[in-house]
Amino acid sequence: MIDSPMDRITHALSVVRSGLSESRYVASSRFMGRSPQRSALLFACLLAACATVLLRAQEPEGTVKVDVKLVNVFVTVTDSHGTPVPNLQKENFVLKEDGKEQKVSIFDRESALPLSIVLAVDTSLSTRKDLPLELISAKKFVHAIVRPQDGLAVYKFSETVSELVPFTADLKRIDEGIERVRNGSATALYDAVFLGSHALSRRQGRKVMVVITDGGDTMSQVNYKDALRAAQEAEAIIYSIIIVPVEADAGRDTGGEHALIQISADTGGKYYYATSLAQLDDAFRQISDELRTQYLLAYYPSERYSDSEFRQLRIDLLNPPAGGPYQAHYRAGYYTHKGTF
């Protein structure tokens, strides 16, 4: 019996693998029954393939041939007060991949590009006191950020992860979904990041996930590493709003908080702490402001001489306007191959 989304993912992969094995068997059986003429043709094809392999073997060692695809990097620049910095130019950015400077082929201010947002709300028992305030603030955020060209999905997570509303720009439908949020028991935080990222991976344009939680994870089926990789492969920007129910560290899952902070940093997002409705509203306002002042830097990676599947990114600011210091927020890197999750 297949119960959870992770079980379905695993089952689908096993079906694909078994199908491939069956296809190989059928192909082998058909080959045995070929006529002499067709067998000769296939033999010639095999010789050509062998020649190709020999030619590739003559290439210098360490050279890795990869498909060169456009890499998109969304960047937010903030000042010392956390306020987004608009009106920067292409010349203000220096982009490097694995330490090597890249030529920026596309530069744009992306405030008009459609947004896909997953709003994920922690409904575990530890959040029951603050949940009503979280939902009030979340509604305000939705009405402030969602435009007709955007799509927002509502998720809740406790012991399981549930999609309450699929991607839509219908504010009434989103409000009704938020109103259906109810408390659960445990917390599957990493599962929420993992599944929300996979939902975003099928979307176009800018992809964002806003997670409202107290930071603890008690029963996820995937771990931190897999959740982060899923977000990075989806090119999702994670914003974390961490609710602080207990000020003393003894009553808080600081390990979970630090994991969220790192996920946010590695995907180009930010984190916020909130202990009141006013702080929740302020966190959502800052997220809205940042999403309206993003920059897009896109480039075709220059030739590589490494087989590492993860490429590290670095962006430096060159001759920025007065008023600094400034900080650029962007994803830490990207994978050249998709993982088998």
C-alpha cells in the first residue's frame, strides 16, 4: 500500500527501472531474430560507436564535456538596514562560478516576472498558541504580493504534509485554504521543504517558498541534505519566518533553527524571527519588498575542467552607489545533474 508522497516517489522510480529492464530484454530478444542483412547493418553501427569511443578516449584527461545551458541567478541586494537596493546596473555585478568570472548574457530587474510561491505553515502542537496570528499575517502577505500573473499554493505540515490550495492567483480560494489550516501533532519540516520544492520545480519564472515554523523537525522521511538539494535543484528561494514561543534556549530547537537559516542562505533567501503579530507583519513586508526588487543575472558557463556536479557561485558588487555597505543574497550554487529523489 502506498500512503505518503515519498512512497509514491519511490514506487514511481521502481516502475521506471523495471520498465527499463523489460525494454532491454525485449530489445535483446528481437536482435536475436534479425536477418543477416539487418545484422550486418547493426554490426556496422556498432563499429561506428566503437570508433566514437576511441576518439573520445584521445581527449586530454580531466576534460569533461557538458551541455552548456543558461544559468539563472536571482539576486537581492540590501543595505545595512535590510532595505532592498534598486537601480543597480549590470556593471555593478561580478559573477563567478567556481572562482572563474563569467560573462553575464542577460541582466534584468525582475519585479515584473511571474512569481510562484509555496506558503508552508507549521501546524504542529508547539505552534497552537501562535497559529491564529500566523494565519492573519499570512493573509495580509498574500493580498499584498499575489498578482494576476502569479501563482500561490498553500501547504500545511505537522506529522504529514498537505497541499490545501494548488497554485492559483484566486485570492478568495487562497483565503479559504488558509482558513482550513488546523493543528496537528508532530513536525515534518524537511518533508515540507522537499515536497514544496518539487512542486516549484515544475513552475516557470521566479520560485519562492515561505516557511512559517518554530524550527523543529521531529518526523520527516527525508533529511536536511535531501531537502536542501531539492530546493537548490528547483531553483527555489527559501524565506524562513521562525516563530519564537520560548525565549530561553532550553525550550527551543535551536538546531532546527540553524538548519532553516542555512537553507535560506544557500538558496538566496533570508530568515526572520517573530514573537508578535507586528513582527510577523514586518517579516512578510520585507519579503514582499525584496521580491519586488530582484535582479536576474543569467550566463552560459565557460568551459570546465572538473567533474564536480555542484558548481559554486559568488557575486561581488563593483562600484556600488553611496550608502553602503551592501549585501548580495543569491543561491550558493547549482547542480549539473538532477538527483534521484
